[in-house]
Amino acid sequence: MIVASNKTGQPYSFPRGGEENMYLTLKYQLDSRLMVAQWGSYDSGKCIMEYFDFANGIWSAIAKREIGPLDACYKDIEENGP
């Protein structure tokens, strides 16, 4: 997955996406470096929520937690918690 800077338009590779991160949903605010990603792991059958910081062109994982079974990923990020 590619994410572009809203200031410069420069593209950056995001660390999640593709077949290994099913149902990937992202949440962000234009004035924040935080990106929240929610995705399903086919291997574990779990829905995962992960938090990333973006600084100096680098994504850094901050925290990761299981939301519940895979079908929990059908809900919005807001419905699954902070």
C-alpha cells in the first residue's frame, strides 16, 4: 500500500496491505502523525488494530492489539475502540 503526504504529495510505502492484511481500513487526521490500521489475519482468524507514527518519512509501529474474531473487521475502527 502506498500513502502520500498531504503537504508534498510524496508517496511512502505503508507497512500493511495486500493479501496478508485482509479488510485493511485506515484512519487518520490531516493534522496528526498517527495512522490507525485495522486488518484481518487469515492465519490467526483474528481482527487486529495497529497504531503507527509517521515521522521523517518512516512508519513506526506504536501498539498492536487483537480486536476479536475475523468478522470484527467488518465494523468501523470507531466501533472497535480507540
